[in-house]
Amino acid sequence: MQEKEEEVALSTLRSCLAIVLGVAAVCVAASSAAAAERISDGGFEASTCDANECTNPAWTQNATSAFASLTGTICRSGTGSGDTACTGGGSAPFSGSTWARLGAGYKASAMFGGGILSSLEQTVPIPTAPATLSFRLRIINVAGPTGDFTVEAAGAQVFAATDLTPGFATYAPVTLDVSSLAGGAPLISFEGSSSQDPVGPLDSFDIDDISVSTVDPSTAAAVDPRCAGLRAKLKKAKGEKKKRKVRKLRKRIRALGC
């Protein structure tokens, strides 16, 4: 029974593998261990908003056009972002009333050239593996300009899309395996840009419900009864200096989040 359960879990993990523009987006198989959220206010709902912009102490945000610095990227229905309303082009939250809009805006004048570059970032502790970064993404593509959207973790790109990437006309989930960053506190950055379009709307990338989830080490062993047995086997294998078995057991323990 135990081997069958583990086989199903591995099969689920393999079936979740997807490729987006050559970047692996990996669904992490569900674990019976409790998950811990590491992102602060991934839905932006704790933001303070007025008629022009929203601010949020958990996030560092910036938006710059070719001719001036704009206001932030966090939006709430009824407020503004830069020199265009947050809801321009049909932009809206996935859940709640607050979301982030990157790369969006209206050029004030064609003479300045360029477009809009905007970003949103947060330093996130990732103490244990497996670790998963997930969010909802919607791309609003308008005729004329070109747009780019990237996600970086610890300075390395982990996801990329353009205004022409299919599958994001409405909000769609993106799930990334960031287990390799366990043990640190990487900077997670989202950046969107839209090129010049003479005095008109630009492409935008809406994001919402950002999450970095890890297994809570204080509950993993208690929740999953297999952890104790695997750890005992690992200890025995180490004593017998069976390196191949040690590697295999460590892999199984990581998969369970023990």
C-alpha cells in the first residue's frame, strides 16, 4: 500500500510538468505535510490606496516611463496607476479587490519614445524544500506595442512571457519549483514592460494571488507517518555506508517534505 501511494505521488508530479517559453513550470505533487506560506500579502489586499495609487509595506514597487517616473504598480478597483486608470483595457483582480498591473499605461507624447517598465519585488525566506512559487497571470495585449514579462528569483530568471504568449487571455495559474533556493531568503521579482506605441495604450501583465509555499518542518513528521520510518532507514544506511541507498532515501524524504 505504501509503495502504491508513493508511485501515485510520483506519477502526479510527472504529469504536472509543463514548458512555457523553454522555462520549466513544475507542479509540485501534494504532500500530506502542512504547508507554510512565506510571501507576505500575496494578494495585495493589505495595501493602502487613495485615488491615485496604492502602497504596500511588504512590496517594493516601481514604474518608470521614458519621460517621467510614475506611481506604483499595485491597483485597487477605482484607483489609478500612473497616468491611466487601473481598470483601463479591462484590467481587474483575480480575487479580492486588489492586484498588480505591470507594463501598463498611456504614453503622454510620442516624442519621448520608449514605453513603460514596471516592477514589483519582495525578499522571501525559504527555509525548507520542497518550495513552490505560484501566481495568477493575465496578459492584456493591444495592437502595436510589444510587451515582456519576467519573474526572477535570487537574480535568476525562472519564468518569461511576452504579450503574444498563448493561454493567458484570462487569468491562468503559473506554478514553479524553487526548491533549489531552500536555506536562503531570495529576492523574488516580477517585471513587465511595454514598448512605444504613439500616444496610446500599452500591453499589460496582471498578476494576483502570489504564493511561496514550503513544508512546515515542525509538522511534517507528525502529519506523515512515513517520515519516521524513512529517517530510521536513512540512519541505518548511513551507518552501513550504503551511499546509493542513502541517496535514494534522501530523495524520498525530500519528496515527502519530512
